[in-house]
Amino acid sequence: MMRVVDAIARTLYDAGVRYAFGIPGGEVLHLLEAFRDVGIQFILTRHEMGAGFMADAVSRLSDGPSVLVATLGPGLTNTVTPVAQAYLDRSPLVVITGAIATNLENIYTHQMIDQAAILKPVTKFSATVRAIDAGEVTAKALCIAVEGRPGPVHLNLPTDVAQMELVAPVRHRKTIAVPQQARVPTDVQRRLQTAQRPIALVGLGVANACTASATKAFLEGWRIPAMTTYKAKGVIPENYILCLGAIGLSPVIDKIQQSLLKAADLVVTIGFDPVELRSDWILPLQSSASIINVDVVPATHRIFTAQVELIGDIGRTLLGMSENASEFAPDRWPETHLLDHREALKRAVQVAGPDGLHPYDVLQILREELPPTTLACVDTGSHRILANHVWECYEPNGLLQSNGLGSMAYALPAAIAAQLLNQDRTVVCFTGDAGLDMMTGEMALLKAHKLRPVIVVFTDRALSLIKLKQERMNLPTYGVDFDIPNYTALARAYGGQGYVVNSTKELRDVVREIEGTSKETFVLIEAHIDPTDYQQQM
């Protein structure tokens, strides 16, 4: 006999799901058993927000759907932030929430809220699971989560339905992508052939390995340099001459990037989603001379208007656009021009300051001392904006972050998930003190699952980005400063090692020490930084 929970678990497993994250209530206990039976490992977290961020990171790194489990009522309401994050950061998250038994739903009131209505603004699909179609509705949710622009879906599971016998058998299906290049209009080829100063803007829509490979081949074939959004960092290796760095949230950097964009006579947007940009990008994009937009969905945002849109599978479209490119690609930007531009970006964030430990130094030292294959996760704040212009990425999803929503507290859960999937790789977590304080409890998972990331805390006892805005508005500093715990003692309490550093030498010595030995546990580095540099870098 196959129960409803068995059908859900089997359908998820067949779709590639191997982990589920969350905090269970009585309503979902049978689902957890079904997960265990099929081989999906359930990871108990300390808060549903952390669970959702872990699931998001798994989705990013595995190019597939991921699962967040919560109980009814407060369990569901705690998921709103990570579900909204998945919605705006385009992540195929499957949210499964427990629900009251169907015979009580019209008379019972304890913990009863309209769960589907709460998640409706931040999900692509929501359904209540029934015995008659549990497998089919799960498969439908998975398809909707990954089709077009990915996003979260919601399944509500009543406690009595969970144990019911499945009425209709699960119909297994196998989807095979047929390798077929798109036929590209001759007008597009003409624009590519005649452009003298083309630039590509690459976004999060190409942050999976397959599409990233096609993107790199297209850019190389046509000799088109590219800027990336923060979540697309690494699609073009950032030590590569055609990579012009990142765009999005830094007024200082964006001013340099926009000056180059003005010189372009053709802009090719590839999987480019303005959800990652400040409003200051609206006018430069609207003023761009000629735009070819390559994406899975039409651009309905009106941030820019493309003269030509190629809508469909991005990888196949780019392969079609790359045919015979090297035969026609003229000499484009002089290499010295591109090198000068890259140097200007570096100089913009290299602030000369007094002795001490500067945010730039922290990021640069870690990048120099850790392996090139290091997976990094960064929290929201001034340090995240800076990290996107200092930390070089050489592969897609090399710097995990929340950018569409921009939620704090993302980095530590993401690092936990990244290390869970990549036990043999170095994982580093860059977080501010405020962001870490929101997610401290999740450090318990590091010892429980024998995970060994390096956690770097940018300690400045303030919400630095908000404090900077106060200062620029000539407002008094208020509501942004706070005291901090002893983070090294906290790390030891959770079974890790802790270090305090106050200078570049101390930081480099610590990093070399931990990299030179076999780490048995996680390491936390409390970096006491001078935040005044942010005034010139942001």
C-alpha cells in the first residue's frame, strides 16, 4: 500500500531531492518517515528561516528543486522571509506545511490561519494535497517551480490525508531535453556582426552550469565583454579579460560601469533580471542604444525596452547565436581599454586608511590564502556590497547571497548547506555581527553534521550600511549601534574554534594556521574592522 506521504516523498526523490530542511510538528511526522524510507535526509534546523535559506543554497548548488518543511500556524509564518527570498531570487523551493485534519478545518480555531493566502504573494503555485492526486499535484508543483523563471511552490498537507492510501497510482514520467539549437533571426546576427562596442549584461538566469557554459562560449566567440549581476558572478571567470566585474548595489562601482555602458553601441542582456539592481540603473538601461534580450520569459518589467527579444531556453539560444561567430567577430574593444577598466574597478575599493583591519583587507587576504575552489557565502550589509567587488569567483554560484530580497542572516545557513553538499571543499561564510546574531542557533548544526566551514565575522558593532545612510542624510546616529557577545566563546560553546584578529598580519597568520592543518571542526574568526572605509566604497 502506498500512502499519500509515500507518493510525495517518492516524487520528490525522483526529481533529485536528497535533503529537506525544517522544524517538524505533529502534522508532518509521517512525511519525515516517508522521506527517510526513500533516502531523503531531513535536517532539523533551529529556525524555519534558517531552514529556508539552507534549502535555497542547496537548490543553487544542485541546479534543482529543494524542500522546506514546516508545521502549521507559527511554523508557516516563520517561513515567509525565506519563501519571499526564493521568490525574488528565483529559486525552485518546495514548501510543505502541515495542516489540520480535513474534518476539523471548518470548526477548529487553534493555530488556524489561511496558510495559502499568506504565501500567495510569494509563491508561483499553492495546493492542498488530497489522496486522489497526491503524486500528480506534487509533480505539478515541481514542474511549476522549475519552469520559466524558477520560484517557490507550496503544498498544504492535512494530517489525516498524510496517512491515507493513495487513490490513484503515481504515474512516473521521465523528461528528456532534446538538444536543439535555436534558429536565430538574421537581424540578430547582423547586429552582432556590425557592432563595434558591444557589451553583455549577464544575470541570475544563467547561474546554472549548463547555461553558464553556453554563455561563456557565446561571449568568447563574439569577443563581447560582460558585466554580471551579483548572483551571476563566476558565470564568466573573474580573472578572465572579458569579465568587466559586477553591477548592482554600489554607487561608486556602478558609476564606473555605467560610464562604459554609455560607450556601447549594442547591449546583449542574458538572463538579466533587474530584481538585483538599484533604481539608479533604470535611466542608463533605458538610454542604451540597442538591446538584444535573451531570456526564458519576456521582459515585462519595463526597466529597459529591447529592440529584439529571444525568448526560450537560454543555453540553446546562445548556441544558435554562436554559430560561425569567430568568422565574423570584428576587433572589438582594445584589450588595453578592458584592462584599464578592470584596474579602475579595483582602485575604487582600495581605500588607503590608517593602521588596523579594513574590510577590503579581510576579503582580499581570504581570497589570496584560501583555495581557488572555495565556496563563499555572504550576508547582507556593507560587507556584502564590497565582497561582490573584491572576492573573485571562477565558477557559477561561487558567492552565495540573497540579492533579490536582500535578507540578512542568509550567509550562515547557506554555508551550512554548501558544506553539507561539498564535504571536501573549503567553505567560507562572510557575515556581519548583526546577521550572525540573527542565526546563532544554527551553529549547532555544524557539530551535529561534522561540518567545517570558516566563519568570518565583520565586527563593527553597528548596522554599518544603515548608519552610513543616516550620516549622508545628516541625521543623528540612532537605532543602529549595539553591543556584541564574545563570538569566540560562542564558537567554542558550539564545538568550534574561535580567533580574534585586529590587523592584517593577525588575520593572515590565523588563516594560514587553519589552512595548514587538518580542521576537525568549524572555525570562527572575529575580525574587528574599521568601518569608515565604507564611506568611500559604497
